[in-house]
Amino acid sequence: MNRFEELFKHIDTDCALITSDINRRYFTGMKSSAGVVAVFPEQAYLLIDFRYIEKARATVKNAEVIELTKLKPQLTELMEKHNAHTMSVESETMTVKTLNSYRHFFPHIEIDDSDSLSTSIGRLRMIKDKEEIMCIRKAQEIAEKSLDELMNFIEVGKTEREIALELNRLMFQNGAEDLSFETIVLSGTNTSMPHGVPSDKKIKSGEFLLMDFGAVWNGYHSDMTRTICIGEPDDEMKKVYNIVLEAQLAGLENARAGITGRELDKISRDIIEKAGYGSNFGHSLGHGVGLEIHEKPNASPSYETVLEAGSVVTVEPGIYIEGKFGVRIEDFVILTENGCDNLTKYAKNIISL
């Protein structure tokens, strides 16, 4: 059963219209900045313009490729062909302006702009198949190889920005098609900002260096964070690092299908709170990763949904002490019925350079 057939098991309308770039790629396997996928129970169609038509005809499976010239008459013809009177659209990504234009184009079609289609697609995307897992593993291998090579570049006097640029260069050199997000490299007091921006600050001996980064391979993202020390850490730095490590290991040990995102978050959070640093852990334990760097499911205090086997979730506790330093350790895992498969192989013991 292909993804279009799976989708129609979860929606009640005669047609589903997929217009977002990410979801269009998920269903067709093709990256493009334009195009519309019209899905009917009997057949799916990719309407795409001249710029992409040759590539689409060569690569797209499970959907008939039609060169897009004028959307309204072409979509009208398909609706009539399949005797469709109702249409679902993506509430999470479609603008009000676009929705109003569809209502104007198709006054006799009942358009479902509820969360039904977006929710159904989100549920399908949460569970990764073997090909998706292969892509994610490859992206992570690129990221880890690049970090390993970066270690010889890091030294006192280099700036955060220089280290970030070198890490980016290495990821592209090692096969990344893109970066998962803007690479975060922070040092010293800057590490207390969870999503700080690399600056021209030079790294010094006795400081933490926090690196949060990822590579993209065939559309799929990786995500990892390591906090290392330049020189020898002091006692407080060691203490905080070990608390974060304990919290992360507990999260990894308990990550499995059947637990809710809230329960998983609480396991790691309780350790940090018991150590007296609860107010210094202000973000969620984790999030889903796939075609987007942040997607469902989540491991957060508010996520009551049960996590399912095949989901990919990060486990990234942190402690951030303003004016001093911050520590975050992040792996990401595939959930299974009996536990998890950790995609991140890089060492987590405190590294001193």
C-alpha cells in the first residue's frame, strides 16, 4: 500500500489537495518549490510546471504527472472526472488568501479546512519506513564524521564563527545536501543561551564549547549536540555536565513505544529538578525529526500523546546558568516496542581538548 492509499484510510472527503513543499515531497519523492498534488481514492496526480516536468516524469511514482498550465480548469477537470464534491486542504500550511481563492474557484465544492488532512499527514510522517530511516542514518553519519574531523581544527583563539563555518564546510564535503538548521557553536558564557548565534568571540581555555548541528541527506535531517571543554573543566562544570548526562541516559533508557511524550520528558526533568537545576532547564526534552528538523511527535511537558514505534525523537536535556555556562547533550533515537535504537554513536563522556 503506497502513501496515497494510506492517506485515504484517514480522511472522509472525495479529494485531498496537497500544496506544501514538504508534504508534496513526502508523497511524490520529488523536491520542488511549486506544484499541487490532487489525491482521489482511485488515483493521485502531480500538477507541476514546465521547470520541473522532465524531472517529475522521470522520478515520481504512484502519481500521474501533468504539466501545470492553468490550475483552475485542470483541477476542475480532475474533480469532474472523479465525481468529487468535497475537498480537504492543509490547514497548517495553507494561507487564508489561498484558501479564499480555492473557495472562489470552486463555489460548488465543499472545502474541509479543518485540521483533518494536516493531522492525518502528520500521523503518517511520524512513523518512518525503512527508506526514511536509511536516509536519517546517513545524515547522522555525515554529521558525526564531520564533528570527528572538526576536533583537530578546534583550538584556543579560534572564534565561534570560524568553528561553525568549518563544521558546515566539513558536512558539505562529507556529502550533506544541506544543513539541518543554522549551526550553533557557542563558548564560555554564551553557552547559557540554548539557541545562541555564533559570534566573533574567541574560545578560551577552561570554557565549555557547545555545538548543536545536523546534516540533510536526501531530504532527511539529523540533529545532535555535544558540549566539550577547552582545557580542564572546574568542579562546577563537571558537576553540571554529569547531571545532564545522567538525565540524558535516563531518558534514553526509558525511550520506547507506549510512553507518552510527557512521561518521557518527566523522567529526565525529574533528575535535573532533584539536583536543584529545574529552573535552568527551560525547553522540552525532545522533538521529532524527519523531512523537517522539528516535527511530531514531541517529548514535552504538554505532549500527552503516546509515542509509537517507528517514530524518531531527540533526547536533549540541558542546564543553562546565566552568566556562567550551559550544557546540552543530544542524541536522537528510533522508538521500538522494547526500547529504542540510538542513531547517535558519538561519545558522550566529557571531552577535554
